[in-house]
Amino acid sequence: MSQENSAMTAGEVEAQLEALKRAHEEDAAGPQTALDRKIVSFGGIFSFLFAIATIVSLYEIVMRYFFNAPTIWVHETVIALVAVCYLYGGIQCLAADKHIRIGLIYFGTSGGTRRLLDFVNGVLALFFAIAIAYAASTMVEKSWWTPQGDFRLERSGSAWNPITPALVKMGLFITAVVLAIQSLGHIWVAFKGTGYRQSEGEAASKYAIIGIAIVFGLLAIGGYVLFSQGRDLGIQTGSILLVTSIMVLILTGIPLAFVTGLIAIMFTIAWFGVSGVPLVSSRIYSFVNEYVLVAIPMFVLMASLLDRSGMARDLYDAMRLVAGRLKGGVAIQTLVAAIFLASISGIIGGEIVLLGLIALPQMLRLGYNRALAIGTVCAGGSLGTMIPPSIVLIVYGLTASVSIGDLFLATVVPGLMLATFYIIYIFVRCTLDPSMGPSIPQAELDMPLAEKLKKMRGVILPVGVAFTVLGSIYGGVASVTEAAAMGVVGVFISALVRGEVSWELISSSLKQTLETCGMIIWIGLGAAALVGVYNLMGGNRFIESAILDSGASPMVIILMMMGILIVLGLFMDWIGIALLTMPIFVPIIITLGMDPVWFGILFAMNMQVSYLTPPFGPAAFYLKSVAPSDMSLSEIFRALLPFIAIQIVALALVLFFPEIALWLPGWVKGN
């Protein structure tokens, strides 16, 4: 990598990433409607609600800790502001085509075949939106009017007693209506075929048509059986049909955010009739009002500010001073930098992209083995699932009703153990075969002392932020959400001190936060609705009794659960897996007398594996978006195999030796 490229600012890195994203979207997505463009343009305004929520949270911290004057209005205000952002983020992601799809069929098509899939997906999304709008309208009716028809606004019933419940329910209704109009626009665009491009993939799409026909045939048969038989099917047959429906719908390319919600509505109608549909909207409303989830956008905002400032680049450069003379030193420094990035942000995609733009070219320039370089970036960037503040563990703690502070303590040793295994692997490989990781040229190592001090000073502030955030959580000084708010302010102040704050930095970071949370939370909305409906069908009791009555030993039951998680990880996003499985698995774990904190670490390690394994393997796709053009997905996935093996070894160690995860929380509580 040339000196000019090595000095590339994070803003230029982000510009390069956005250019790559736009090029991909032009090739992969259908054209936007006028409404989509309006939604995207207004997204910047809505995203500033995240900034307001952060400022309000910080105000509460200052008033409570410095003036002993806790507020009564901050908690509900922050929830309402963030809930509005979550709802808008869903339609923003649909407008910008940012929702996650499993493109086994979808992205292999173009022209007329793509139009067919978009048309059907639009119809399915329209059905979902209409059902949610109907359900939300019943909620609005009850929260805005009395049974006698008199106007009133539902209040929270707290000491402050605001009207936020009525406002959020109206927001859910408006969101569903806008989503329905968006879906109609996408149906019309697909029907007209305007803007769809023919490509060399069109010939191959003839084979995709056969696959599409099979998929829709299965959907038609399953739908007929479901709606004609309903609850007469029984929970066992219903469970099989539910899982099959998820897999089949995923293959069509419909966004994951709508798959689980759509299936939740279909099974609600089949089991309880149309009158049961409000059950789905009530689950969605409850989900967006979870205070613990407020930490997610704040950690995402931390990561966005970090990525767009120069702090991440300086952190990586500073690591060169520490690891430059080791065998495989650049790869090792990449992993050390990844640990620090994970401890600041907890977001995975941004870390992989950042390391892919900064570290991968450096390793390739120095003649590193391509597979080793690829695996280092993807495995290191994925450590965010394990290193606190991990958003994976925040969502697990929410769904399993487990202390997030305990989870953060429990994951420290397994997370560092996994990172150490990566480092040992790289060091051993490069020691046995020095050609796999050549040394950094001496001229680059012998930089002037003043230059070294400058680089080291550049990372003092962000590293200090990481220790402040984690220390406040571990020390019981602040909740996870409050610590996240302090982290956002800390990173912002760090960027301000470094002279990197600009309107573009703030607005683009907030916009990325809106879209990222739209992806994450809307997958969670559908999964929460599906879990609620399935439990009402008796699914949780069915699975619990099937597992507990199987006669298998507790360890065999755990292994079965791990197997299920690994299989689901091949096809689904982690938040969907968490919300679908943890409400069922965790009660079984507790019944077996096992620690749900330990199981949470096993879940996070399992999700580590899912980030690297094909065909879903998000880490590979993140890296591919910024990798050299001659680096194929198949090459990336092959390069990840040794690191997947390391992950499985680490998972097995924590599985069979729970104290690896539990001794630190026990030690802290004992002292």
C-alpha cells in the first residue's frame, strides 16, 4: 500500500465504501419509487432523534450523579424518541433497499425473473403491512377514544404520566400505512419493469425460474393446508409447517424483517382467526418500548462516529509500534486493533469493512498469504459478538431476562481466549512458514520518536472511552444504556478534540445509525411477534416437553441446542435466531439447573461461527464489498475454514468447562 493510501482518512474510507455500496445497489436492486426517495431524504431528520435521546440520557446521568436530582421524564422520553426512530428505520431500509435478504435465488436473477420475484415479494409485504395497519388501528382506537366514543389519549400511568403510549401506537399505524403504500409502489414498478436491466445472468435465470416455481408451489401447498386445517393440524404438524415456511420464504429473497412477521400473521389467522391479528401488533409495540434496546442505537452511533473519524485508523497505526517486529506482526496487530474496536463499538459490520479497507491492503502489499489475511480480517472483525459491549449479548439478556452486566463479565475471558487462539494460530503459521507473514520493512519501523508519540497520543482518548464505558457497567455506576450514552459523548468529544467534527460526520453517522437499527430492530419485531404467536399456539410447551421427556442427558440436550443454533446460523441473522430460540431454550436451561449466563456466552460464540460460515456468513459479504475485485466469495469462505475450526474449539472448551465463563462474574461478586 502506498504512503498516500496508508494515510487515507476514515472519511475517505467511508466515501469509498459508500461508492462500492451504490455500485452494488445499482446492479442488485430495482429502481426506487418517488415515495422511497422522499422517505430517504426525510430519514436524516428523523435520525437526529437519536442525538436528542443521547443528550437527554446524558442529562439524566448528570442530574442524578452530580446533583442527586433524578428526573421522572427522561426514561419514557428516550423510549418514545427511539421507538419512533425504530419504526421509521424500517421504512427507510425498505426505501433504500438496506434490509437483509438471503439471496440464494434472488441475487442470481435479473431482468424478467427479478421482476417476478420483486412483484411477489411486494404482494407479500403488502399483505404484512395491511395486517399490521389493521391491528394497529384497533390499538389506536382504544388509546385515542373511550368505549363511549369520547376523545382521550392513553397515558403511561407513571409518575410523569405522558401520552407517549398513544403517540407510539399512532406511529405504528402510520408506519404500517406508509409500508403498504411503499409495497404498492414496488408492485407497480415490478409490473411495469421500468429500470430493470438485462444482464449476462439472464440466461442462467431460466434455471432460477424452476427454483422459483418450486418455492411458490411449496408456499401454495403450505398455505392451503394451513388455512384449511388451522389449529386442527396440531402443534407438532404446525411446528414443522412453521419452520418450513420460514426456510421457503427466505429463499424468495423477501427481507428477513418481513419473513417472520408475515408468518406470525399467517399462523395467527389460521389458529385464532382475523380477530387474533392485534396480538401481533401488541407484541411489536411491546418490543419497541423495551428500554434495554435503547443501548443498541447508542452503541451503533459510537461505532459510526468512530468509523468516520480518524480514530480507528490511528488506533491501527499505533498497534504497528507494538506488533511490528513479531512473526505475522501485521496480522497480529490487526487482531489487537479489532479487540479495541470491538470494546468501543460492539458493532461487527463496520469493523470488518474498516479492517478490510485499512488492514487487508497492508497485508497484501507486504506479501502476506491471502487466505491468512482474509481470515484475520473477518475473524477479528467478528469479535464484536464476544467483546463487551456486545449487542448480541444485550439482545440475549433482554430475551432471557439475564443481567447484561453479568453477561459482559462472563464474556471477557472467552472473548480474549478466542482472540488469543487466533493470535497463536497466526504466530505459529508464520513461524513455521515465514513467507506467510513477511516482516514490516525496517524503514517503516524506525520512525522518529516524535512520530511514534503522536500516533500513541491519537489513541489515548478512544481507548479511554472504552475503559470508561465498560468500567461504569462493571462497577455498577451506570446501566448499559447510560454507559452507551456516555460512550457516544466520549467518542464525540474525542473527535472534537482531534478537530474532526463536522456536519457531514454527525449527519452521516446518525443516518447510518437509523438504517442499521432499522435492519436489526425490524428483524426483531417480526421474530418477537412470531415467538409470541407460537407460544400462544403451545409451541414452547411442546418443544420443552419434547426435549425434557426425550430421556437425554443434560449435556446431550445442550449439544442438540448447539446443533440447532449452528444450522439456523447458516440461513438466518443472529437477532432472529435469538428472539426465536432463546425464549424456548432458556427456560429449559434453567429447568436443567444450568446457568443462563453461561448459556448466553455459548450463544454468542455460536453466533461467532454463524458470522463466518456459508452460505449466509455476513462477515464474508462485508469483506467482499471492499475487497479487491479478483477476490471471490468462494476464496473468502475457504480462507475462513481454519478460523471456524478455532471458533468451534473455543466453543467446546466453554461448553465442557463452564468456569471459563463463570469465574470472573463469581470473583467480582465475591469481592
